[in-house]
Amino acid sequence: MAMTEGKALVAQGGGPTAVINQSFVGLVLEARKFSQVTRVYGALRGVRGIIDEELCDLTEATTDNLQGVAETPGSGLLSTRDRPDTKYCHQIFEVCRAHDIRYFFYIGGNDSADTCRIVNEEARKASYELRVIHIPKTIDNDLTETDHCPGYGSAAKFVAQAFSGVNLDNRALAGVYIGVVMGRHAGFLTAASALGRVYSDDGPHLVYVPERAFSKDQFLKDVAAAYKKHGRCIIAASEGIVDKSGKAIAEQFSGGERDSYGNIQLSGTGALGDLLAEWVRKGTGIKRVRTDTLGYMQRSFLGCVSEVDQREAREVGEKAAQYAIWHDLDGSVAIQRVGDYAVRYYLTDLKKVAGKTKTMPASFINRAGNNVTDAFIRYARPLAGTLPRVTRLSAPRVEKVLKK
């Protein structure tokens, strides 16, 4: 079968991650190996850059430069929050046709997969040969089909280390600490706060995710019980925790403010943490209560990258080029876990990923809904890679002389 000759185009969409550039560079370097790929273009600021024809020629970027970009967190091509509809996707297709682009790659989440699906349909309607591949990326780890998403492992490592550090601080100066972590519908990232636990009394002592209804009364009972048992309490809470009616707790103070996708604004102001802290102070009488909202820092934190995540992000980019150029296929690259721990890559239908959200399975959350299970730890620990060693002082107590 004759291979289609023409240009390749890659873009990045949505929130940056620590390893999204590994996918981008892996794709570019692999695509440049194929003689039928005449040029490799990059769109600046995602799909917005495509319709504005803000393109750069990556064919002329040096390998050393690309490798440096690969090892740098954030989106090297910059990004966008645009959510293309059919009209928008038709414009994307027209730009591809005008520039003789025959291979289109979009790195992003489920909305990016949906963009790929529509662009693919537009090309088919026009009988234009255009291979379209979605490359998975999201720290939320909420894409269907794939075992996990590139970007999650590094963000999980950051969250695990952040809470491990908080635990050391909290053990020295006891109190209640509440950390709010990204996660609108899926609690994978918040759950990662438990990965740094070493000793039986290590925090977080309580973990709340959107998959289970959150009750203020039960929350206060949980905090009081943990504080009585340990003399302190560390809490990890997803920004998307909801009450029994499915309404986000954050809606109590959002004032109806919505983001660019029409979603209710959640933890961007730190108000959710403040609300939970106020509940604890008034409901338990505990005075020393502190909160943090991790916010953007968990996405592209420099120097905190999972080596497993880096490798897999690079490989999904490489596989995307192979599927499109070598095998003449469209779809979304997915990861399958093999044994403990290895992976294989496969291509799945765009329709199975586009616009869909995966949440944490029930087996990852304890029955009380306030912590994670060993099943989650076994799932997530390999993805975060190597974590720093934490050791407690081991020395005998000196006998008292002046006993009261």
C-alpha cells in the first residue's frame, strides 16, 4: 500500500503537564524519520493557533533543542482552552487542507479527543486523506480506555511529596491541615496524597474524593476521631467533592462564577479550603487549622517528574507517529498495564475517548469514603516513580532524673 505524502501537524491543548513535551518531541523526532512526511509543523496555542495559522516549522528545529524542550515542563507549543464545535473543527480541517497536512496529532484530554473525532469526520466527508491521532494527556487521569494518562504520574509524585512534607511538619507541630487538590469529577490526583505514607500514623489521615458524597457532619466526626487518635490530622480533599445531591461543595461560595467550559468555578480562590477549615474550627473546637490549595503548581512543577511518566509520555508520542504514518490509522493512543509493572501501547477508537470521563473505581476508595485502599496504592505507586526516603529518629529515651 502506498503511503500518503504530505506534512504533519502537532498541537497541544488544555492544561500543561510536566511531561507533555516528551510526547510532543517523541512525535516530532519519530515523524521526521519518515520520507513521506515532507515537513513537521507545530501549532502555537493549540487549535486556536491552527485556525489563525500561527504555525512553526519543527523540521528545522535541532535535535538538541527538541530534547531540551522535552525535559522542560509546561507546553512548549503553548496551549488553549478553546473547545471546538463542528464549525470550528471545519476551520481546522480547511487549514490542514490548505497546507497539505496529511497527519494531524493533538495532545490533550477528552475534549481534545473529541476535536480529533470531528476533524477526522470532516476530512472523510471531503474525501481528503488525513490521518488523525489523539495523544493522551491529563493530570486528572480521567480518560477512558487507557490504564492511566501521561502527566498523571508526575503530578501524583508532586502531590505525594507535598503531603509527605506536610506530614513531617505536622508531626513536629501538631494541628489540622487541609490540602485541596485538583480534580473536578475524578479523585485520582487527590488519592495520590497517600502514596508517601511510610509509618502507620502518617498523613493524610483522611482523603475525600468526588466519587463519594461528602457530608459535613460525617467530616467533622472523621476529623475529631483522627485528631483524638493521633493528636493531629492531615486531610486531602478534591476540589470537586460533592454533597449527596451531587452538588459541588464549592458552589456554596462560588457565586455562580463559571470557567471557559461553563463549569462552576471550584478551588481557584482557595475558598474551599477556608470553608472546610472554618467548619473544623467551629465544629470541633480545634484552633490550629491550616489550609493550602495546590492549584497550578501540581501541573508543571520543575524538578519533580516521574521517570516512568517521562518514558511513557515519550513513547505515546512515538507510537502516535507510527500508527498514523506507518500503519495509516486514526485513533487515540492508549496504555495497557502488563504484569507488575510494564506497559504496552495500542490504538483505540476516537469515539470511545471523545468527551468521556473516567472516575476512580469503588475498589480504590474505602467503605467509609474517607480514605484510599491498598488497591489504589498498588495501582498508582509505579506511576509516580521513585519517591524520597523518609526516616524517623530511632534512639532510646533517657531516664528522667527529676520526676514529678
